[in-house]
Amino acid sequence: MKRIAPLLLLAGCAAAPAVQAAPAPGCAAALAYSSAHQGVAVLVLEDGKVRCSSDGVSTPQELWSGTKSLVGLMAAAAVQDRLLTLDEPASATLAEWREDPKKAAITIRQLLAMTSGQASTVGRPRGYLDSVNAPLAADPGTKFQYGPAPMQIIGEIIRRKLAAASLDADPRRYLERRILTPVGVTIGDWRNGPDGAPLMPQGLVLAAEQWAKVGEFVRRGGTQDGKALVDPAALAELFKGSDANPAYGLTWWLPRASPSDDPVTRSTDIVAHAPTLPADLVVAAGAGDQRLYVIPSRRLTIVRQARLDIAALAAGKKSGWSDTHFLSFFLSPTGE
């Protein structure tokens, strides 16, 4: 009799348990590598079957900026619901931007790509309206500037769009209703910002087994039980980089060479090693080397979570984590 893993994942049905398959050849080495770098959980699924699992996959952990990638999925759902289009000007919703020529030209795509011009401090999100009112530090579309402000602005846009449609205006509840609940995700927590609204750039707390459900949803092309929960064309756009930073799509990291020399882009070595990685790899990433890797061509969803050393992060100390090295344990036929 096959041993059934305790993890409940989607395999065509929200209640279907994931089957425990034979361990991947590189599993033991990957677990050891993760543990040596503050790791607390690793979970690897191939075709929805568990191929590698550590302890701790049922314990909710802060995703930090891994939260941002859920904002992209939320936008793709909003496109399907005809609440917005990716290339519409944000000022169609944000009336206060219409008198400023530069802000009036900012698109929702640019906000999701972090090329909308707002400079903001990583880890220090302001409220939705304070983010909307923040000055521009660059012309829209010209520079990649990673930070919380664009995601908070998306939160305000979604809030206003939902209110205008006479729907529940809470962005978190919209994401839960449209995607997370249908695919069976149970949220551990989601912190609010200084204005009491759910944080869009960080704050989501998920167990590895729950984050993996998000990855499986992406791997399946945004479908559940054969039904598209988001607009397929909009979903595909999430995984295309910008001219300013080809390694960052619309809230997802990509293995692409990039001219951007910002420290966040350079914090992952998938940029430097792009030619050696699957071209369809997409990554949700957060501080402390929180990772969700999705590789449809290899039928893989990989979650890695770790303890965040805030003091070390503040001091600029490098963790030594290598995404490329970790992935090699599962991409090499021998696991080496």
C-alpha cells in the first residue's frame, strides 16, 4: 500500500492527498544545505507528489516579500473579473494622479514591475494612501526600484475597484475568495500595515505545505479542477521581465540576465546563472531566503523557508545562500 503524506495538496481535487513518492536523489543533500543556512522547511513536489520533505512543513512562517507574488496573481484575477487591465493608467482609478503628467502616465503593469518611479524603503511599508501620495524618484518605466510602495498602491487600486463594483473592498478577502480558498490554501496570518489595511508587499504567513499549493496553481497554468481562476494571458504576463529589469516580471523573479545593479536583484544568483537554469523557472522570494520555485517543464514545485536573522540583514551580512546550488540538487539527474 502506498504511504500517504499528511500534506493535503491539489491534484485535480482540493481534498485529494498528495502521494508520497520515492525521495528525489538530491533530497538529503538539499535538506542538509538548507539546514546549514538557517532553513526550517523544505518541500518538493513533482507532478503533485512529495519527492522531498523536511520537518516543519506544516508550521506557518512569514513569507516576507514572497507575499508580493500573490499580488500579481490577484491582479490576474482582477483582469478576469474585468476590474482592470494591466496596461490601463493607474490614474483611471487614482483621481489624485490625473493632474500630474508623470503620475497620470503610470500603468498598473509598471506598478507590478516596480518600474513606476516610486522609491521606497525595503521593509518599511507606508499605508495605502501615503504610498499613493509619495513623490516619484524616477520617470515611470525607466528604472527598477524595488520596494513596498508600488504594492501598497496596487492595494489601494484594488480596494477602489472593488468598492466601485459594489463588492467587498478588502484586497485580502478578494484574493482569498478568488484564488486561495478555491485552491485549498489555509492562511496562518496576514499582518496589516500602519493604516490597518492588509500589507501587500509583505506580511503573509503560510506553512510550506500551503505555499506549495500556490506553486502548484501556478504550475498548472492558473487552473483548478480544469477551470481557469485567473485570466490566462494576464498570468503569462506576470512571467515577462521589463526593459529596466528583465529578471523581474510582474511580482515574480525570473532567471534572466539583467542590467539592474540594485542589491535586491543581485541577492539571488539565478540572474548570474540564468543560462544554466530552466527558462520557465519562476520564483517568489522573500527576506531570509524564503523561496517558492516553480518549474513547469520539470513538473516541480519547491518551497524553502528559513529563519530571518534581522540583525544580520540590517548589518548587510550575506547569508551565503545560493538558489542555483540548492536547485541543482533537484535539476541534476543524480542530485549532485
